[in-house]
Amino acid sequence: MKPMPNQRRSIILDKSFLQAESKDCNRLHFLKDVGFVFVLTDTLIYELCTNVDKKTQRNDQWPAIQRKLFPFADRIEIWQHTADLLRTEIETQKPINSPINQTVTDRFRAWFQSGQSYVQSDLKTIGASAKKQWEGKSVDALITECRDLCQSFPSYAATIQQDKAQAKTILADLMGRKSFINWRIKRVHGDQAVTDLYIKGAERGLGPEWFAYHDTRSALALCCVFMMKYGLKNNPGKDFGHTKLDADYTSLLHYADGLATNETSGNLADMCEW
């Protein structure tokens, strides 16, 4: 059933969905017909721009995805990065209502309406620099945070490692507890002395109207994946960097009506379920 004309629904598109989409874009046309606008995040664009073929050293994915999206130029929205949204809430001390970057959205729509594929000549250099920034120190810091969570909840960590068959059930229960969410909110945003992170009222907890609340839930879901797969004994491989990027999508689900992905199992599916 088609939505009423005044309804606006948004769906985040991830890399796996767009890579798997056929040239006739049947699924995108269906989503358009039932009233969705298509959200592109800088996480998605980063993943596509750094996807260089190991054999040819070429990036064919990004221009291919552009061509798939050209027919939907007027339905494209570009959303701000999660860190920018969080920074805005901290600076204004108010919940942010919309993640849309209107200036960049207008530019992308004009570009896609032109039907001209474009890839910067120095994309490989830009991609390498971005990869170092996104997946280097930030992942190392995240691993430290995940280990801290394991140490903060040693009984959970031990039980999950010993009984992995029950791990998802145990973690789903943990993620369903508001006290667990507020524990981390207070820890991250509740100290007035840390002015670049403090949110007034966070020492008592925040409600779901805050992006910071949902960013916290996403971060905890990511930590739960770490607890389930690695714990304190095992070192995560390169895939954990990709899981970190998945967490950006789950944070933004606060503003979206859905996530279009081909990943029906694995870390992203677990985080979405939790």
C-alpha cells in the first residue's frame, strides 16, 4: 500500500545492498514506488571510494553505484556523519532533530541529475588517507573501549565465552535494559569536567529523543559483538574495522524508517536486532 502524499519515509542504503542491486534496479524502483527517499551516508561513500580492486588497482564500484542511483536523483538525501551529529548535540545541549546535510544533498541531486559519472583522479590517495583516519587509531581506541566493557561486566563476558550458543540471547537481554544504556551514557557524557563530551542531564541518563542515546546503544551493540567474538583473550582481525563502520548505520536508524542491506546474518544483523 502506498503511503499518503504527506508522509515522508527514509531508508538507509548500505554498500552490500547497492553492490547486489541489478542494473535495472528493481528493488530501488519498488522502494521509490512505496514512498521512500534514499539515504546515502558518508560511511557508504567512504566504503565505496576505498574499494579498489587488488588486481587492476581500479575503483569500478563507485561509478557503477552512481549510475544505479542517477534515476533517483530527486530522492537522494545525504546525512551527516554520526560524530558531527553528536558534536552538535554537545555544543547546543539540545537533541538534534534532523541528520540531513541539505547543502551536500542539493549538490548530489544536481550531480546525479546530470547523469555524469565522476571519480577523482587522485581517489586512491584520498582513500588511503581516509582509511588511515577512519580505521586506524579509531579502531584501536574502540578495541580498548570494548575490552573495558568486558572488564566492567566480567560475569557476562565469562558466561558468553563459555556458552556461545546462549550468547545472543544473553546480549539481547542486556541490550534491552535501559539501565545498561544509561550506565554508558553517564560514563561518556555525564562528567562536567570533560567539556567536549558533557551533556547536561546525562549524569541522570538521557531519553530516546537524543541522538547520543542511540549512538550509545549502537556503540554498546558493537561492544557486545566484541564480547561475543573475542572477549579478553582473542585479538580481533581486520573485519572488526568493517563492523565499526556497520555501527554508523545502526546509530542513524534513530532517524530512518529502515536499512536496506543484503546482510541478513552476521554482525550487522545482530546489532540491528539488539
